[in-house]
Amino acid sequence: MLQRSLGLIVLLLLGLVLAAEPGQAGGHTLNILDRDASAFNREVRGLLVWVMGFAALVFVVVTGALVYVTVKFRRTGKETGEPEQLHGNDRLEVAWTVIPTVIVLIIFGLTAQSMFKLDRPTPGAMVVEVRGWQFWWDFHYKDYGVRNSNELILPVGKPVRFEITGGDGTNYDVIHSFRIASMVGARDAIPGVVTHIEVTPEKIGTYYGQCVELCGASHANMRFRVKVVPQEEFDRWIEGARAFQAAQPTDPTLVRGQELYKQQCAGCHALKGVSQGAPSNPDLTFFGNRTTVGAGMWPNVPEYLEPWIKNSPGMKPGVKMPAFPNLSDEDVKAIAAYLMSHKVEGLDFSKLEKF
Amino acid sequence: MGFWAAVWDLLTTSDHKKVGMIYLVTSFVAFGLSGLMAVAIRWQLAGPERQFLVGDAYNQVLTLHGATMLFFFIIPAGLSGFGNFILPLMLGERDVALPRINAFAAWLFVFSAALLYTSLFFGGAPDVGWTFYYPFSRTTGLGTDFFMMGVLLVGLSSLLGAANFAATVYNLRAKGMGLWKMPIFVWAIFATSMLSLFALAGITAASLTVLLSRKLGLSLFDPVIGGDPVLFQQFFWFYSHPAVYIMLLPYLGIAAEVSSTFARKPVFGYRFMVFALVGIAVVGFLVWAHHMFTVGESLLFQLVFVFFTVLVAVPTGVKIFNLLGTLWGGQLDFKTPLLFVMGFMFNFLLGGITGVMLAVVPFDYQVQDSYFVVAHFHNVLMAGSGFLAFAGLYYWWPKITGRMYPEFWGKVHFWLFLVGYLITFMPQYVLGFLGMPRRYYTYPDGLYLWNELNFASTVGAVILALGGIAWLIAMVQSFRQNVKAPDNPWGGYTLEWATSSPPPSYNFAVQFPTVFKSERPLYDWEKEGLKPTPVDPATIHLPAPTVWPFMTAVGLLITGIGISLAPNLGNAPVGGVAGWGGWLAVGLVLFIYSLFQWALRKEYDHPVVHHTVTGKSNAWVGMAWFIVSEIALFGILIAGYLYLRLTGAAVPPEDHRPALWLALLNTFFLVASSFTVHYAHHDLRTNKFSPFKLGMLISILLGVVFFLFQIWEFAIASGHYVEALNAAGQSEAAQKAALWFTAFFLIVGLHGAHVLIGGTGLALAYAQGLAGKIDSHEQGTLEGSSMYWHLVDAVWLFIVTIFYIW
């Protein structure tokens, strides 16, 4: 019974490992070992090859021994007398102390080497300040004086250094952890502390960002998107963003939207040229360029944006924005239209793969 | 015995077997309960965007699942449960070293679990994760206050239990049983107790500072005054990583016993097994920061912890290889306990391998707080330690209950657990590679394989639940079939098998041979034809039953509820449930009253002579080990202070420093009281009662004077503290002064609390003296409390140096 089960287990494991190779079907693949996305991932892959090699060796030896013991030394009832009363073997003890020590020291050496490599700062990296708030992300392009919330636009092939903290250095939030799955590992966003990590994105596309430190009711709903775009597109975006000033609307819906925005939203949210808001709330300046709403939660389409404006606590537990039950459907539509009217023209990030 | 008589017996007992039962029943019930919570978690995650447990509700279940499994199942089941029941039997003794302290610790353990769950009646369970990271843990509701109180009380319980084990192993062993002839399980409990005593201070410091931050706004971690939130994690993991070995070592002991018995061989490499246990315990202290690779510490700091983290795999591997060596060449009888050991070895191997993977830091960055980590620690704890908890349960079931269990249902239980385990957790490794973070109550549709793997994992959880049912059937059937267990059903080699099943209250009515050739006395004696000589049970005296340890624990429970419900004057959401003061007052009065009643009751009704291996009394050895934990507590908090001070974050105010002359005056009082206690103790030993009583009275009064001066000092200092706090936003000097004051109140205040505790200890001895309960032979609490008082004195000298002089 035991042998058969062990066989089954091995099969199951193999199946799972095979399944883990990114396939075609079944939606977007997050793959933390995506070798095309960054040198960081390739470094991790390189390490894992070694570690998995040793792991396989240890696994085979120990499970082999387990299976052998199970088969060979099972009591049959036909034994006469007791088994040999062996108390130990010093040579064996030395062997199974020394060999694992050598293995773990090799792993330590490789790890150390790799850590030194990844820790080396890249000269000329673009600095993006990352601030974690319950339950959304704020990004400040320090070199350009541009702020964008919940969506991170990065040029392909250019090193970027993230400076990460919880809150903004004056107002403190809880601890979050910043991770772009498939691109680079996690780094904690700790109030009062600035941590950093660097990466050079190498593949154009949309990446999925997450919070990976329990931070409250909507820890699971604290996502963001990273858009890795060609340098030329990034330059257009950042130039447009720097020059951006909200235009005075003429369309009656947008005028109504602006009026409502100023009454209801401006106290908390920033919109360049319209309202200052507070740093502890998301910036809405380039809302028309956003592909998602609610901190990377839903596609930025009226179907989600409008109910979000009206009743965000109903969609995302623990969110700090209140519900606005007094707003009529028309009011909400007007606000939504007003928000969507603000964007850097000539860019469409939604043409990147959506998910 | 009627039902109420049985209940009364349980409340008043200090029998280590019944105490062990209290732990075992509580912890296995806790396992069942939090197992059901795990199923609830998997039910929510069976598919994307499900609405079964959302947001805070999910976080509450998550926190309760983790906290209950760790603090109330996996830590106590092996160490306190089997440890209490089996260890004195294995040592061939009648009881543990400190039976009444032991009973008190057991009830305190039960009540700290009760305290955690009491939060459900006051607005909800804690929702901060079992790790209660700061500052998240100061932003949440009342449940967190209950959680912090529960952690503090269960910590105290653990320390008392560990000191008792250490004293037992030191002092009480069958005549002729040297340290190197103790069964591996005894070594495992011993090593684990050491670990607890040295490490527990970390979580005490962490939970105490979070509680004080919530209640009084005293926080070393608050960035507003330049504190460091990462320091919380250092405190927390300083315990919580060694705790992983506290959760493992007792079970490795069980694995060795089971393997040896069912292979009909001695353990392979006995000495190396012990070296490995001790090696794990020592190296286990230097790996805590591997939980914190993503907090951005320096490269060197990380490398040190990588080194020790990979290194700890070596002694752990040695344990596994020696277990294999024990089975090799044996005549393996695949009964349920051995099956669980086999299941453990396979799964622990996976957990060990993935553990080394996690030490590869760049990979750790990628899978930090992902499902890879979830799968890894369940591999180690659930299918590792947890499986061995069941191995121990089935192995000792006949001894504990006096009945055999149905082998069929035991095996069904094992196979369902093994298969269920693998189906639950193997997909989670893959989910880690596919980018799924842990502690998420929901996930979106449309990510490759997330739906399928999560569904598979839930199916596995359901199979585990079925395994749980099989386990229940096995236990119920055992009682229904009522097959009487023989003394030694498996042919075990250690002394617990040399008495009836279940053992009588006095354990053994025999005098054992004094020749111990190896760790297998029963085997050796049979070969050599040695036999125990009978003793008349009527000549055996056991400690007298008393309800006061229980009542003292009740007092602490009610006090704990009172403190939890008290208003939050710090940064946390306002607490302050009406009636908190009543709870607190009743709790404290009951606690103090019961404590004195307990002290005034002699341990034995009959005069008895204690023989101890070391020649020191049990109280002395127990207190000596307990003091290790106190030194560790001050050590870790002072280390935190030194860090903040040396990095320039905390600077004492130039003009409003607490006065040195007052501190020196207080030093005089405290040092003087140490001398008076010493002489009082000497007077007692030489039977001079009047000077003894006078000396005690003077010592207590000196302590009171110290305490009153300190209150006065604190009243003045708190004014300056509030000033600094208010000015912290504008002035950097004020901010640094505020942090310094925080450390001052925290550490000096904790010392003040120790003066109070130590003074109470002296008062207990004084009361015993007045009541004529102690003499030169029976020194009551004096031995312990005088030693404790000297500790309070010594710590004060450090405090004067680093807070008043430096």
C-alpha cells in the first residue's frame, strides 16, 4: 500500500511541476521566474537550478531509503528472535554531517555571490518613490516631479530604483510590501523607513503588482498595474504629464462633473490644476489613462467606475473613501465622465494585454 | 467517583498525569477547532471572488487559525501535554519538581486560550494575523487587546512549565539514570524547555510593547517619535523563530521513541541524536531574521542569517538520517504511530528542502509571503510536527487511557491525512511560483491555473476534514470497545511501560534497579535479569490537593479581561468597555487572595524527605531557570533601547532628565533590602524566627519605599514626556526625548513591576512565616522569592547605569 501511494505522490508532484510551466490556455500567467522579464528573474532561476539539483539528490536518497526500509524491513511475523541491536555507526554519522554541510555551504556561497550582484546600485537609474497606503499605491517620479497612483508606467530597458515607504514620511501608514510579480521580488513599505530595490524591465507588457504583507481588510485588494512601454512612449507620457494642466470643460456634463468634483472629491483627492487633495489619498490627474479602478481591481470602464464612486466601501471592505448615497446616477455619471476626461493625449495603455 | 467529584479532583489536582491531560485535551480540541477554521478558509478560496468570508471576517478566521494552531496546539501538545504525562514516567519518578506551579501553568494555559476567544463576545476576534505586526496591530479593534493579553499569559504559563521541566530533569531522575541514559524524548523536552526559557522573552517584549502602545501610547516602534517598526519584528522573531524548534523538538523525541519501539531496535546514534537536538536549539537562535529578508536590512546582516539558516539544516538532517538508521534492519511493525512517523519523514523532507530554498535570499524576495511559504511551513508544522503529535497520541493512547484503539480507524486517519495533506499543499507550492500571495481573502478570475490549483487545495482540505472524522471515530470506538490495554502493548523499552495502563496516581509502586546501561532500561534489565522490588503504596505520599493554583489562574483570567477592556489611551481605536474597572478589581483581588491562600497551604500533608539529584531544592532549581527568562526579557528590551540610543534616535532630554540623586537613593534602598533578605534567609536556616520575620518586614518596607519614590519620579517624568510628545512634530530634540522617555517608562516601569512581583513574593514568605508554615527544613516560597529579589536588585544596577548615568 505504501509503495503504491508513494508512486502516486511522485506522479502527482511531477504533474504539478509540469503544470507550472506557463501554458497557453487559462488566462494570464504570472510566473515569478519569467526569464524574459528581468535579469533579477534570471538570477533567481540560475540559483534555483543549483538548489533544485541538490534538492533532487537529497530527495532521491532519503525517499529511496524510506521506500527501501518500508519494503525490506517490514515485519512478516516469521522472524525468529530480535533484529540486530545496532546502536550506531560513527563513520556514517560523520558522513551525513559533512556531506550536507558541504552542500549548504555551496548554497550559501552562491546565494552570497548573487546577493552582492543584485545589491550593486545601477548608476543613472530612474528613481520612483513608492508609497503604500491602506489599500492603494502611490508612485512619485522623483526625477520628473510627476505623481501617478495605482499605475506605474516604466520604459523598457531602463533601470529603475524604487524607494519604498509606508505613508509619506509625515503621515504614517501600516506596513505593506511592494511586489511586481513576474518582474522583481518584494520589498516592504515600512512607515518611517525607506527601503529600495532595483530592476530593469526587459519586456514590454502589463505586469501585476501586489501587496504581500497583511495590512488590513482589503489586503487582497491592494493591487496595481505596471505598464512597461517603449522609451519613446514613456517619454511622451512623462512630458505630457509634466506639462499637464486640467482644462476648463465646456461640455455641460463635464461642467456638472467638475462642479460635483469640487464639492465632493476635491477635499481629499489631487487633480493637477483643480485640487490639491491630501497625500494620503490617490491622485486622480491622469484618470483617463488608467486601465484599472479601485487600486488595480477592476477595468476602468463606467460599469465599475460609477458604482465605485457611489459606494466604494460596498465594493472593497475597509476602504477609507466614504459612500455617497446622496449622489444621483446622473451625478455619478457626470463625475465619472469628468475624471475620464483628464489624460495625457495620444496614449493608450489599454492596448497592452489586459487582465 | 461522581461527575462533580471528578471535576473537583481535576481543579485541585497537581498530578502530572492529570495536568498532562488538561494540556492534551485542550490542545487536541484546539487542533480540531482551528482545523475547521482552515477548512473555512479553503472554502472561501475554492474559487475566485467568493463571498463566504470577506475582508475582516477572513482576517479574523486567519488569525484565530494561526494563533490557535501555534500557541494552543503545536507548542503545548508535545511539550506540555506528552511532556507532562510521559516525562516523569520515563524518569521513573512520582511527580514533577514543582507540581503546584505546574497545575497553575496548565490552568493559565487553558485560560489564555479562553481569553483569546472571549474577544468574540466583545466585538470580534483579532484580525492582525498571528504575527501582529506593528503598526498594523495598533490600528485594529478590541480583539487585538485580548490577543496581546492572551499571548502574555500563555507566555507566563510556558515559562513556568519550562522551568518546571528543567528542574524535573535536573533534580528528579530514577537513581542511577545519568543524563546520557535518559530517553531521547526526555532530552527533547529538556532542550525545548531551555529554548523556551531563553527565547520567550522576545514575544513577551513584542506583545507587551504592542499592548502598552495601544493602552498608554508607549511605543518604541512609533515612527512619529523616530521609533523603528522593524524593531518590533526583531523582538517578535527572536522568539517566533526559535519557537519553530519549540514546535519541533518534542516531536522529534516522539519520532525517536516510536521508531525504536516499532523497529525493535535501539535508537541509532543516540549521542548524535542528542547533539543534533542541542545543535538545533543553539543554531535556532541565530536564524530569526530570515523572516525579515524583505525589510531592507544591510547585506551583511542578511548574510549572517542566511549562513545560520542553511546551517541549521545540517543537525535537522542528522535527526532524519538517524531515524532512518533506527528503522534500518529492524522488524518494522506498521501500526498507526509508525505510519505517522513515516509520513512525517517524507513530508518533513519536503519542508526541509523548501526551507533551504527559502534561505536563498533572491528567491525569498520573490516568494516572500506567498503560497510557497504557506506550503513550506505547513509541510514542517502540519505534516511534520502535527503528524508526530498524532504518532504520539496513538503511541501513548493505551498508556494514557488504559484502552487499545482500533488499528483500522487509526490507519484510515493516517491515509486520509497524508493524501489530504498532499492534495491541499502541493498545489500551494505551485501557486507560489505562479505569484499568489498568502493571506488574501480573494483572488480575481483569469490568472493562469489559480482557479484550478485553489480548487484542488480545497478538495484536499475536505479530505483532511474526513481524516479528522476518522480520528474521532478511532477515539470514540476505543472507549466503546473498551479493550483493556496491557502495561506494555508495543514492547516499549522506557520506564513509562513499566507500570499499569493507565498508571496509578503514584506512578510506580516499585523500586527500580539502579543499573542503567543505556537509554532502554526495560530491555537491559530483562537481558540481565534485573527486577524492580515492590514498595508498599501506603508508604508513598503525594502532594495534597488544593484549589488555589486554579483560583489564582482564574484571577489572572479576569484581570486579563479587565485590562483588555480598559480604554485605549494610546493610538489604537478607543476601547473602554463599560465595567472594565470591575473586571480588573475583581480579578486582582481574587488573584492576590488566591495566591496567599496557595502559599499558606503546605505542599504535602505528611512530612516528606525530598531527594534531588543535584542536592539543590526543586524550588531553587526551578527559580534559577525561571530567572534565565527574566534576564532574557530585560536583555531584549535593553538591546532595543541600546539600538535606538546608539543610532541617535533616542536621546535623553538635557534639562528634564530624571534625577540621579533619587535613583541613587533608590539604589541604596534596594541594595539594602537585598542584604536584609539574605540575612533573613540565613536566620530562617538557623531557626531564628524573630529576626527572620523582622528581616522580611524590613525588606518589604524597603521595597515599598523604593516603589513609592519611583511613582513620584514617574509622575514628574510623565509631565516632561507629554511635553516632549506634543513638541515632537516641531523639534527634533523633543522627538528624540519623547522616544527616550518611552524607553525609560517601558524598561524602568517593567523593573518597577518586577519590584512589585518580587515584593509580593517576599510578602508570601513573610505570611508563611507569620502563620508558622515554614522552618529551616521547609522553606516555602522564600528560596524562590529571595533569589528573585536579588535579580530585581541586579537588574536595577544595570538600569541606573544606562538610564540615569549614561
